[in-house]
Amino acid sequence: MLFNRTRRKKIASKVIHCITPWQKSVGLMFSFPIRNKCLVFHFDPPRRIDLHMMFVFYPIDVLFLDMKMKVIEIKENFLPFTIYLSKKAANYAIELPNRTVLDKRIRIGDKMGF
């Protein structure tokens, strides 16, 4: 489960960890829209994270977290067939259903937990 510790709200019931290069490159490609689950991409050391939405046919929201699990950047409504490079170095990228950031009122500085 992904939980916003700052706001004491459940964000997603199911968490899928993407650790291997294969898992990171495939991500949500050719999948159905995600609901009540999220993909968590792990990066060590922290870096600017380059994400693509090639062959993902629906928009998503993305949270970028530091090593303390604090939200340091948010990309809302990440559209199909686009790319995005985070502005800050992060340890985690969390892909969520579209509008999750708005619906759950997630903000920069919120602390997340698994």
C-alpha cells in the first residue's frame, strides 16, 4: 500500500516495485489503465529521471521522491507518447492513475510510505 504520511491518506492499495532495467523500461507499456495501484521505480544513486509514455495509451500522474520519501516534484497528466525529464534528482518515481494528485491533494513536501 502507498500511504501519504503527511495527510494520513491511502493513495493506492497495490504497489508494484520496478527495480530491474527490464521492469523500468517496460513500465506501463501495453497495459490497461491502472486503478488503485501504482508503480514504484527505484534509483540509487539519485538522479534526474527520464520517463517515457511510449505505448502507454492513457495519461498518468507521477511523483518524484527523495531518499527520505518526501515528494520533491510532481508531474500531473503525463500524456501518452510523450517524454519527461525530472527537474530534480530523485530516488523514486511513482506512477499513479491520472488525477490522483488532485483527488488525494498530494503536495510537494508530503512524505510517503509503503
